[in-house]
Amino acid sequence: MIVIYHCYGAAHSSVLSAAIHLGYLPEDRIPKIEEILKIQYFDRSSTGEIGIPFYYGSDSSGNMIYCQGMGGLDGVIKQLLKDVMGEYNIPEESVITVNSLKKVNILVRIGGFLSRKLGLIFPGRLIAAFGLKLGYRRFLKTVSTVKMNIS
Amino acid sequence: MIEIIIFHCNSLNILPFFYLVLVFSKNELSFQEVYKEALKMYMKYCREKKVLISIRDFIENPGLKLYFLIRGRKKRIVLQAFKYYLRLFNIREDYQLIDLSLYENSYFLLADIMAKAGLKQFSLFLAERACSKLYEYYREKEERPEIPFFKNR
């Protein structure tokens, strides 16, 4: 199965969710900011990469985990995915998309804006990571629901 | 060898159908003939809520698969997503993208707005006007898109 965690730019919330899913971040405690900052692809994607689903890893059950920035076009992109799958007879249940953006708080949005849009990477990254730390339990809940559904 | 042609545009209006009939018709049709055929096709497909629409019943299709990709205004994001979704599923299709946004002039945009506002007749009037301009431009310039269909004619 393919799991696509998506958000606006595939820089923060989707990457965090994918990292939790794959065990790169703890599920039994809230991580430190340093741990969040160190996860692969955190606050790294550029505007030009929005739209591209990128492979993050495979979980212990062999499910492939992707992150994708949808640039605010969630409805269009998800419908496109459905249309492509329908056209090539790919079963709908072989892909699930998970909206990580719904879980973010204002700090993540501000941090992401500062870093990705304004180029103020150091403060932006810190604020985004802090915001994700504050809302970490929501992401844990989402990921555990996804894992339960796909097992 | 190219097997698929995808026409991409901002919104699903009569433009892609008009362009399709104009470009693919074997005989040189009058504006009214092209418009009538395009309108018939548009009325058939206009309720589809898809982003990628397969055009299966176009009789002038010489064996190529034809699609419309209704991508909205953020062109790059949707086209990237499309390209990488094909890669994701290991779909290796040789396709060509034809950008119709070059022809989406203000008449078409206004027609879209009028249609959303519920003024369907006015919307069709504007669309017909836009199509007539496209027809004149196409016939005058004798512009042919770079697609394999024309190499075999």
C-alpha cells in the first residue's frame, strides 16, 4: 500500500507525520526540538517541488510512505490521483492520502512562512519545530489511526 | 512513439472541445460546423467532475488516446503531480502535453464567470465569440501543433 502524507509544501507537517510513521520520531514521548530539526527533509523542500510526491521510506509492513506538498490544491490533486488510478485500473484502496495540514497550529504556519517564503531559515525552522512539538500528540493520533487502518 | 495527447487548460469550458475538433477534423469545416460539434461534446462532458478526462468517442481520433487535464491556474503543481503519479505507478506512457491556456483569452474567462453566476445563455454567447476568434486565428496563421497526427496526414 502507498501512504501519502500531504500538506502545503511537504516541508513540515507531512514530513513529521511520515517520520513518526517510520519510527524516526518517538511514539511514547514528545521529542525535543533538536530531534524534530534533525529529521530528514524537515524544512528542506522548495516551492518548485510542490506537487511532487517523494518517497520517504517503507514501514515494517512494506507500505511505502510518501510526502507531498499540494500547494493548497488538495481537492484538484486528490481528484487527479483518483482519475489516474481509475484510468489505469489501479485499485483505489492501494493508496491512502492523509492531510497533515489540518493538525498544524499558527506557529508552524508562521515558521514555515518565515523559512520557505521569506528565506529566514533559522528563526523560521525553530518556530515551526516548536509549533510541531506543541501539537505533537495530534500527529501521533493521526499516524496511529493510519497504521491501524492499513494493518 | 507518442500514444497519448493531453490538452491542459484552466477550466472545463468549450475551448478544449473546440480546439480538438478544429485541429483533428480531416476536412476543413466551417466555424459553425466546428462549434456545433464542440458544443455537442461539451454538453456531454461538462458535468464530469474529473481533473483528467478521457475523450473516448471522438471519431476522428486516429488511434491516439486523448485527454483533457483541467488543472486550474497553478499549472506547474498539477502537471508535476501528474507526471510523478505516473512514475509512482510505473506507468510508462509516451505522451505529449498541449497547453491550451495560450488560447484562454478574456472572453473564455468571462464566459466561465458568467456560467458560475448562472447566466448560461450569456456564457455561451461569450464562448461562441471566443471560439470564432480562435477559428479566425487558426485558419489565418495555419498553425498546426507539433503532434504526430499531422505527420501522417
